[in-house]
Amino acid sequence: MFGRLLLLFLLTPAVELGVLIQVDRLIGFGPTIGLILVTGVVGSYLARKEGLSTWRRLNKRLQAGDLPGNELVDGVIILVAGALLVTPGVVTDIVGFIGLIPPTRRLVRKSLMRRFSSKMQEGSMQVQFGIFGGAAPGPNDPAHDGPSSNSGKSATTWEGSGRRMPRHAEDSSSDETTSRTSSAS
């Protein structure tokens, strides 16, 4: 992981510098600086607009009792895209705009979700908390102090009413069945 980050931080500025030199040769110094400034301003505006829109959708989903999975992923994509657009460069601007435009962001989100899903199915997904990379204890760790150790019930068991059970929009048909089953018992 460290090697990839090091390569990213060394390779990205070198590629950006090379592309900026080529753009400067093609359109001139003044227009190149203008292009950098315009993409920064337009990118900031788009990031703010799309971020607020995603925030509103997230709040609506939470108020409806749904899990806001897509909105959370969109928020992360918008955050990264906005940072890339504020960074001077042509390549980072292109990647940033891809993350901010809703149709292309949808494609990026689908790709990320497929990747996360395959990593989870392989068992190679790692989630780390904190700046030092310390992982949270899992349910099988002896240090785990969750609800399963106290009450003998699984930590993934839903103990609320079926009507208030959180659900995800893509799984609404299966959740209705689950909620009817849990409310009948």
C-alpha cells in the first residue's frame, strides 16, 4: 500500500507537469494559466452543488428509515473529485470532473461497489480506523466487547420492531418480507 501511494505521489506530479508543458506549447502560457484557474473555480462550484444535492438525498433517505449507501459513496467520490479539481493540472481535472458529473459518477460508484463486493466475498477487504491504521476488533476477536459477549445473542441480530428496521433501497422487496415476518412474530 505504501509503495502504491509513493508511486502515486511521484508519478502524478510528473505526468501533470509533462501534460501542462504540452498544453502550454499548444495554446500558450496565458491560456494555460487561465485554464487552470477556470477549472479550479468551476470545479469548486460543481463540488459544492453536487455535495449539497447528495447531502439532501442522504437526509431524505435517513428520514425515511433507509440506509444511505449510494449517497455515502457519492459523498466520498465528490470529496475526492473536488480535491482533484482544486489541484492544478489537466489530468487531475479530467478525473475530478468525471467524479462530479452525475452520469459518470454513477459509473464510478458502480465500479467501486463491484470492487468492494468482490473484496468482501474474497475476504480480503480491510477496514482500518484511526490515523495509525489500527483495526477495530471483529466479532471473533477475544478482545471484542460487543453485544454478543454480554447477552449470548449475535451482534448482527436486529432487536427493534419490523416497522423501524433500517433498509436499503435496492433491497426493499426482501426487507418488506423480513419486516412482515418480524412483525408477525
